Amino acid sequence: MAKAIWNGTVIAESDRTVEVEGNRYFPLDAVRREHLVPSDTRTTCSWKGVASYYTLDVAGERNPDAAWFYPSPKGAAARIEGHVAFWRGVEVTA
């Protein structure tokens, strides 16, 4: 079972993750949404499309733009639609 942990708290946990380019994407229903704060940050990947970000908020501590997702991924990345990935100090275990 894969987990995403930050600030001592499990943010996501699932056995249905998808790995793309070394990043593990968790299904949105496996993510504790109370820790996600929408961000205005957007980036573009040539083959996945436009990514949106969340800031993590755990026990009053914030980790800006530490989670990302593709709301409308391009065809080649369709399998990560509805999934969230983590970075910036978030520990992801398999």
C-alpha cells in the first residue's frame, strides 16, 4: 500500500496508484482532502497538459504547491486523470 506522508501525517494511502515519470499518483478518493488548499499555481507539460497545484496544510504548517494534478490531461496521460502526486518533502512510500 502506497502512502504520502508530510509533517507526520498520512495525506494519501492507496493500493491503486499510477506511476508516471517516477512520480506516484494517488486517486483523489484516497487523499485526505482536508489537508489540500487550492493554489493559483499552474505549469504546463508538453505531453500531460496543464497541471494545477495544492498547498498542504497539516497542523497549521503549510507546504506550498506540494501536490499537483492534471484536471484535463492530454490523451497520452489520460490514466492520471483524477489523481494527485506529491513532492517538496512529502515522503511517498510504496
